[in-house]
Amino acid sequence: MFIHVFAFRWQPGVTPAQKEQVAAAIRSLQGQIPGLIETFVGTNLSPRGQGYEFGGVMKFEDQATFERYNPHPAHAALLGWLLPLIEPLELDFEV
């Protein structure tokens, strides 16, 4: 199994509606991306979050499946409008 962890700092001016759109869009990747087993997203509640207000975890079958996720059209379309809204941090590892 391969784990993809991400956290976002929002750019100034991102609205609550945009934040909810991001969460819904990430959740919607489930079922569109082959090999994506589970997706979890939510607001960061940790007092040690260093400004990262939103995060998530995705579980993939294996690293090869994860590597096919990045260029997948559904993921690429999401990144097209998401990246201007965030400062991302990512961690990826095999378990």
C-alpha cells in the first residue's frame, strides 16, 4: 500500500465556499482514479499545524498506482484551479 498525505495553507482571500469546493473535489476523485482505495480530507484542528489549515490522506494500492494518479486527467483538472489557492505540503510513503 502507498500513502499520500497533503496539507494546505490557503492563499489570502480564499473563501469558505472555495474551501468546501476543494474538499468536495478531492473527495470526488474516489472512484475516478484507478487504484485509489480511500480518501480522507478535513480541516486541521491541531494547534501545531503551522498555518496548514486543511489536509488529507489518500491510500493507493501501491507506488505504481500512485504514480499514475499524478498525470491522471481528473487530478490534472483539479490542480489547474487548485494550485493558485494553496501553499501545499506533501508526504508520500509505502506501508
